[in-house]
Amino acid sequence: MSRDSNQLRSPLPRPFYLRPTLTVARDLLGKYLVRRIGGKFLVGKIVEVEGYLGDKDPASHAYRGKTKRNEVMFKEGGHLYVYFTYGMHFCCNVVTEEEEKGRAILLRAVEPLEGIEVMRKNRSFEANRKDYWNLTNGPAKLCEAFGIRREMNGIDLTSGDLFLMDGQTINRSAIGTSSRIGIKDGKEKKWRFYVKGTPFVSG
DNA sequence: CGACCGATTGACT
DNA sequence: GTCAATCGGTCGG
């Protein structure tokens, strides 16, 4: 990472998130997910996301309206929605568009760039493991690597110590599109986006 | 209230 | 390829 990008470690501004969800989803590819812990940083380049479109989308947690569990999805864009699933895993989403839309983007995979030793510790990797793409190539894996847990549900990504920042521009031709993974309803919607040709995507 | 099951992962046949 | 882990949300009675 260059010195310049170190100096530009500031959150993406609110308007970035207040746009159509699928536009934001494609634009998230190449952006950096950053967590500051004391003076140190965990950084990963986003390489895979999925859009979930609220009441338009039977696969979305927000499909049937606001509940205690999904209320964060109805906040203004730029907040973090963390949910608990399968009795043991956390996954995180970026809320998009204006308040009450219930739309969000699931972060499915990042490429580790900085703070890899901390990520290995958070993921309980054995010292001899060389397959470090397995640190963050799944929605629950990246949450574990970054230490994202229940108590971070609802935080504002435009201020504070967990945020997204500008990163690399991904050419349109380098973006792959597919059905979303792990859902039953809404398979016909091609709302998964990923960077082609990297070993850091899930699956 | 009980039964079912999930935007997953890792271990194992 | 199959399957258990593990628990809170959701839905039917």
C-alpha cells in the first residue's frame, strides 16, 4: 500500500450509499474495508458482494417489513447491518438508499491487504497454514477475520473505526455477475457481483 | 408453544 | 459429494 493511500484513509461519504443498490454494489468492488484497532489497521479489498432489495426481494430479510432483527436495514444508507445465522456465524451488510427502503449489500469476500497476522489470529489459523485466501473468502469468514460481531450492528460507516474507503477501480469487463448464493427464493435475480479471476472470492 | 430452518462453515465419506 | 454444529427468527397450531 502506498504512502498516499495511507494518508487518505477516510470513510466514503454518505452520498455514495444513497444511490440505487445495484449501482452501489458494483461500485463496492475494489473498495477497501477498513477497521482501525488502536493505531493498527485491518484492510481488505472487496471482491464479492450481493444486493438484497427489501420488499422487492423474497430473499431479503426485509421482504416482510421491519422487525426487531432487521430494523437496521431500514436506516439511512451508510450503516452496517450485522446478522447472526446458523447459530454461530455473523455476516455483514452495507445499508443503501434512503431511510425506510430496507435495502442492503452483503459483503461476501475481500482480499486481505493489511493486518493479516491479526486476521489469522481472529480466524484461529494454524501457524503453518498457507491458504490465506481462506481468511476472508466468505461472508462469515470475513466478519470473523475483521472481528465484526453482534455489537457492531447499526454502526455508522461514515465515521468511526470501521468504514469503507476508496480503493482500486475495477473495469466493467472485470466484473462477473451471477445468481446469489445460499438462497431459495429469488434465484433468478442476478444480483451477485464479483471480481473475475481472483482466488479470493467464495466458493 | 413447538417445529422448522437459515444470505455458512469445516470436517469427513 | 454429505452432514453436524448451534441458536434465534419465523410460522403454524
